[in-house]
Amino acid sequence: MKKKIKIAFWGVRGSIPTHKIDHSAYGGHTSCVALSYGNSDFICDAGTGIRLLGQKIAKKKSNTYIFLSHLHWDHLFGLPFFAPLYQNRKIVLGGPKNGNGASFKKTLWQIMSPPFFPVDPLTWRAKIKWIDLKPKKARLDDGVRFECRWVDHTDPALGFKFIFPNGKSVIYVADQELKTGNKSFAQWIRGSDLLIHDAQYDPSQYSRHRGWGHSNFEEVVKIAMKSGVKTLVLFHHDPDSNDGLLKKRLEWCRKFLKQKRSPMTCLLAKEQTSLQI
Ligand SMILES: [Zn+2]
Ligand SMILES: [Zn+2]
């Protein structure tokens, strides 16, 4: 039997963590998704959700990768609380260079040092392999193929594509203002098994935040559907979107896809849940 990929959601919120009773169904931690396959864990982003994930990974030996889509706070400020960094093990840590060309390592080091944070990466016991991520194809552990591409955000940001030996593909795009007419992106996601994509706003929120680098979820649904995506997971929920509002969003998606007779499945990313494909 072919091995399955487990996709676990540890942080699904955008911009800033939120802790309110009417946000608890979907969760308040910022971006962190773990793809586990064979003996490898591929972690996308290190928002506040990474802390609890770290407690699990610290108990096992695995090939551990952390890829940051970009350097905005909500995607990295959980990193120093990732327990495996303080263990004697190897970790691959990658992210894009900053907009001025400084390496990912140098940029991250500055943020993770005093006066911004009390302990710097010299305190990490893990042996880190630092990588400047850029649009390129690579082969990772367990035969997983990996590809990056630039996406449309306010600062340099990457989308990730993982192609697994079981034939399935998973795409992660945390922050992107996706617009109709972005043909090269539509082509890139064509036929993917799972697309996790920024869906921060509904149309009325989007009308007030045009140019902020985040998507109107209705556009994302339409583009994913036309590109033959099998399952779409709406991600990076706005901190002002409560559970009721998010549930309505899901109802809209299901109604729309039914009307269009689309076979695509649409889900809302929910903290502490996982999928297998
Ligand atoms: Zn973000
Ligand atoms: Zn961002």
C-alpha cells in the first residue's frame, strides 16, 4: 500500500494571533502547517502554531525541515519556541532573502537576537542547514520533490509545491493577493491534489484592503476550481473574522461549487486538525 501524507494545521490565522471565544472553533495561532511523510516532517512557516508542533517533534527522530514563506512577523515569531532547535539534531531551515539581497540567515538572525529577542540562534543546539530559498526545484528526504515560486505579496514571498512519491501534490501559499488573470499561477496549481491558500478576506473586507497582499476568498475558489484543484483549503483567516463569519464563507463555497457542478472539495483550515491524502 502506498504511504500517505499527513497534513496537520497548527496555526491558521493571518497577521496576528487572536484569542476570543468566538474564534475558538477555527483557532487563533498564526501560520504553521506540517506535512509528514515517511520519516520526514516538512514544516511550512513558523507562526505561533509551531510551538505545540515542536513539543511533538521533540519526542521523535525525523528529518526536519522548516521553510518560511516570507519574513513577516506572523510567519516567524513562533520559531524560537520550537523545542527541537534546542536538541542535538539536524534541522534544515530555509526562507527567502530579504528585498535588499541580504541572506535569509543574516536577516532572521537579526530578528532573533537582542534587543528583539533575548536569546540568539547561537543558543540553538541543533545543527542548522541554512538555505536561501528561491524559485528552483529540489529533492528532499523520502524522495519528496520540492519547488518554490514567487507569489504576489507586499514583500518577497514564496509559494511551495511538494510532490510526493505516492503521486500526490500539495501546494502551500500562505500570503498572496490572487487576482483573476494570473495565468502563470493558475497553470502552476493545475490539477494539484491539495492547495492551501490565503483567503483572508471576504469581498467586503477585500474592498477595504485592496493592495494589502491578501486574497478575496471568492477569487481563490474560482481560480482553484478552474485550475482543476482537487481539494482547496482556505487559510490565513483574518483576525477580525469570527467563527460565524468563517462558517458562512464555507456555506458560500459549497453552494457555489454545487451550482457550478464542480467536483472540487473546499475546506476551511482549522487549528489542531489534519488531513491525509
Ligand atoms: Zn501572513
Ligand atoms: Zn505576509
